[in-house]
Amino acid sequence: MRKIEKAQRVLVVYTVNDRYAWEEMENLIETAGGEVIDYIVYVRSPNPAYYLGKGKLEKLKKMVEYYEAEVVVFDTTLTPSQQRNLQDYLDTRVIDRVELILDIFAQHATTREAKLQVELAQLQYELPRLVGLGKILSRLGGGIGTRGPGETKLEIDRRRILKRIAQVKRELKEVTIERKIQRKERLESGIPIVSLVGYTNAGKSTLLKILTDAQVYIADKLFATLSPKSRRSKLPSGREVIFIDTVGFVERLPHALVESFKSTLEEITYSSLIVIVCDAHARGRMEKHLKVVDEVLQEIGAASIPRILALNKIDLLDADELQVLQKTYSDAVPISARYGIGISRLLDKIEKAINREEQVYELTLPLNNLERFLRFRNHVTVISEKYNEKVMSVKFICSPEVYRRIAGYETEVRP
Ligand SMILES: Nc1nc2c(ncn2[C@@H]2O[C@H](COP(=O)(O)OP(=O)(O)OP(=O)(O)O)[C@@H](O)[C@H]2O)c(=O)[nH]1
Ligand SMILES: [Mg+2]
């Protein structure tokens, strides 16, 4: 069930005094298909029953009536009872930030995996909200509400949701196995993986396209990419890498979503290098966006992977702005993914970062079992090789990941 239908009139309740946060919320609502017609701001501590204080609540009620608003969106998380009370009092649909983001994800999911991941997040969000739904849902019809709030019905619904959760989890497991096989193949190829990560709408898919000539979906929408693509490509030296696109992050990303998309986000943890793509045109928001990216990377266990920062969309900046930016982020690479500016510098930096990770290793391998080493021959630089009738001693340079692959074989070496 969609929370916002096309062109529905939406009133917003902002809970922070931050122009950028308002802009982002408006963007989220538009991405979901709604139209923001007016807003109120409420930054005081939330009332347990209605979130809003009495005065603001009455004002909002009048606005709902005046505009005939179809949806009220709160830019925060509401408790199930606050949401229920608000819907009853305002006599219109009330949704919070989490539901809005889930709604966008649901609209953008195209692959089986993404659809299952979103459904799981939605079901988990719905479950605690099921108990004693107010009159509004029964009146609006559709979905759970049509059955009315009778206790036994609720119990039936609860069981139905739990059953569906179990089923979705089972189906996701199957899909995940497929992903694991692909990942294993990628890792075994020894080719370094470079993940493009960043805030939603930063230009990750556009960058993937220009780096690899891939056909990817690019849109001025939040969360355009839910089923990330990966593509092989060559660095300036001719060395191969795999670039992977990722799901965009957002401030206060619903935890249920991070959980559901874990298998997709997990891909990032297998990379040799992370390129953080950041919308440099987002000026005032940039630092916050970078902070969110950092937090998500920590949460998924990718904090220790080396990073490069790419400041994207510099075509939208004037010379002064660019200069200030370069001073503040002196290690970053300014680029325009759309117009192909700064891409070769970025590739050089990627290559250097990958090489920096590499070290000299030494191995002694039995001659009758060189297969594994030979498979990785293209991913190492051999410094010296020595043979006798039984073994080969080899000194070479490669990345720690490639070495791990070869070293698994080392244990089989017998003196
Ligand atoms: N002006 C300008 N626009 C850009 C540039 N790179 C990307 N864009 C635009 O920014 C918007 C978002 O680009 P995407 O590549 O879809 O962004 P994304 O990071 O993949 O977004 P999600 O998948 O939603 O997380 C699109 O409208 C792009 O055309 C750039 O260098 N300059
Ligand atoms: Mg994308």
C-alpha cells in the first residue's frame, strides 16, 4: 500500500530548525510523488500523546481543513500511539519519516532482492503499529485496516505478518546465496574491488557510468539505485578493477532498512578501496552528508577500508567556491561525473591507493601444485623466482587480498 499517491496534497511538520533538512524533506516527499503545500515547525520536546503541543495541534487541524490536505508528514519518528492519535484527531493520513523513506524504497525496488528487502523492512515497521489501529485506517480501506480493530482480527493480522516475515526471510536467503556466489567469483578473480558510496543523489551511478561505460539508472530522485551494479574496468596502467555502485545513504536512515539491505551493503566490506562520492554543490549540507556516510560505513563494518573523497558536481560551482572547497578538502579530488571532469586524476588516485596497499611477499610452492599461484599470476608483480626439482620460491608484490587467496594454498606446501 502506497503511503503517498501521485500529486497528493501534503502538509509537513518540521522538527528541526534547519533549512537544508527542510529542503531534503521536501525532496523526499516529491520523490514519493506528493506535493508540499505548506508546513509548520515544531522544535519543542514531543508531547507523548500527539507529538505536538496543544496550540500547534489545533493550528495543524485548521490547516488540514483549509487545504484539504490528504497527508501530513512528520519529519521525525512517531510512536505508534502518537501516529494513531494524530490520525484520529486530524482525520487524515499521518506518516512519519521512516514510512516516507520506506515508501520511496518500495516504489524504486525493481529486482526481486530489493523488493523482498523493502517488504521485510515495511513488515517489521508495521508489526508494532498493528495493535489497536484507529478509525482512520478502517475508513480509508485497503490493507490491514479494512478488517476493523477487533482484538481477534488484530491477532490474525499479527500472525499473518509474522508468517509473511518468515517467508520473506526465507526467500531473501535464497537470493543472498546467489549474491554470495557472485561475490566469491569476484574475490577469487583477485581483481581489486572499488566501491562507490555516498549520500543519495550524490552522483554515484553517474560516476560508475563514466568510469565503466555501464548502462545504469540515473535520476534526479532520492534512492534511485536499490540494486547496485558492478562493472569491470581498467585503470591507467591497464590493471583491472571492479567498480561497484551502492544504495545511497540518508540522514536518519531507518534502521529496519539498514538491516534489510545488509546483504547489499555488505558488498562494500569486501572492497579494497572506497570512493566516497559527495555532492559538492550541496555546500551547507556537505559536512553532514559526509558524517552520515561515515556513520553508515562504521555500522556495516567498513570503517577500516582506505577511502578517497570525490567532490562531485563541480560544474555547478564558480571558481571561488571551488577554491574554498579545495582548501577545506585538500586530499579530495574535484570531479564532474556528468561532464567527465577530473576523472583521470581520480583514476590515478585510485590506482595509487590500491598500489599503496600492496606489499612484498615470499612463498615456496611445490612444482606439482602451482595452479593456484598461476591463476593469480596476472594480479601480482613477480620480483624473483627460483626453482629446484621440487619447489619454486617466489618473491612478489600484491595486495593483501590476493595474498590471502594464494596463502590459503601455502598451507598445503609440504617440506
Ligand atoms: N550538474 C551535475 N549533475 C550531476 C553530476 N553527476 C550527477 N549529476 C546528477 O545528479 C543526479 C543524481 O545522480 P545519480 O548518479 O543518479 O546519483 P546517485 O548517487 O546514484 O543517487 P541514488 O542512486 O539515488 O543514491 C542526476 O540528476 C545526475 O544527472 C555532475 O557532475 N554535475
Ligand atoms: Mg544511483
